[in-house]
Amino acid sequence: MPARLFVVHGSHPCATAEQALELKGVPFRRVEIPAAMQPLVMKPMFGGRTVPGIRFEDGEKVQGSRAILRALERRVPNPPLYDGAAGAAAIEEAERWGDEVFQPVPRSLLWTAFGVYPRAMHAFQDGQRSPKLPMPVVLAAAKVILPVERRLNDVSDAATRTAIAELPGMLDRIDGLIAAGVLNGERPNAADLQIAPTLRLLWALRDLRPLIAGRPAEAYMSRWLAPMAASVPEGALPMDRADASGAPAAAPEGQAAPTG
């Protein structure tokens, strides 16, 4: 029986694990969990509430993208994920930063954006194995999913604004890692697998594209991953739409404003 990888469709750390399995040539079956249901499924099975999680054919269970990459490296040494011109230590540090610091950014921003444009959630179903839900069902489900995901990911207006303010510095760091040869080498390493899926998800937020466009990071993010077809329209994030008092910007007509 092949390994079973438990994912939420569209999750960037799940994309990290999937890429690693494919790179290593490890057969696996993808088990999709509906959004906002992962705590109920993952905690009894793996001990934590987050995806991804994998159960290997011998019964070993591993949760979290970094832990999965290390388990794969131990089981299938080639091609290596921690080998490159920059050295293993630099790759490991970039991987850690990509997981602990950079990976959480889209969670705050995406669930804020969906609160303004819940209709955008419909297109993010593209590519999932389970049947695609019609728009009326998506809009009804959003009323349940959005509050749950905002709570699970500690989403607030303040967190969203902080993430936006810090993003240019993070992109500078990625450009620097590319220039140093830590990222974007001859083949993807563990740091590439952590960082590129997060960049791709940020690109799906049209408000953020001007921050990414023209950088080395822009070309890098789609080298091993095709850009996402789904996107959230401009005006979903408080880029420069707050007044001097810091009050949340008004939502586009006909949409609900996000709450913290």
C-alpha cells in the first residue's frame, strides 16, 4: 500500500510535502480534508491539528512539512534535499525561516482577503480530487469556514497589516538567498520546497503582485511550480486603504468587511 498524505487542497505546506514525495519518487495517495476540518481529522490521528501528515507504508506517521522532508531524506537519500553549493547549514536555515517565519504570512492575508471576496474561494477548488462545489454552496460554507480559519490562524486586522508591512523585507531576504545560491540551484532543495509554494500562494493575492513583480523571486516562484490559476481580486487587502486613525478600510460594495 502506498504512503497516504493527508492534505487540505491549496495548502502551501501540503504542496511542499507533495513536491518532496514526487522528487524522491515515493508513491503516495493523496487524502483531502475539507478546509476547517483538519483539526478534527489530524489531531486524533497525528497528535497535532495541522496538515500535512503522512502515514508511510510501514505505519510510521509524520506530521508537518519539515518533519516529512527529513523523514523522506532518511528513507530515500537520493536525490538529496540538503545538498548544494551553499552547504547544508545554509539550506537548513533557509528552510527553517521558510517554515517558521514566511509560511504563516499567506494564512493571515488569504483568510482576510476571502472575508472581503468570499466568491474567490470557488476557483481555489480547481485541481482538487473531490467534486467542485457550486458557488451558492461555497458562499454558504464560507460563513462557517471563514470564522473557524480566522480563529485557527489568529487572523486579525492588526496581524494582516503587520504581515503586509513586513513582506517587502521578506522578499528582500528571498532575493538575497537566490543571489547567494541557497535557493534556485540546479535542482530544488528543502528550502526551495518550503519557500516557493508560499510565494506562489502570495501571488494569487492580486494586491500583492506589485510587491513581487520584477524581483528575482517572481521568476523563481514558478520555476518548479505552475502559477495558481485562482486569484483574489484587487481591493481585498488593506494595502494603503486605512485612514490616518488606523481604522479598517471599507469593504467593496456588496462584500462583508473582515473582522479581527
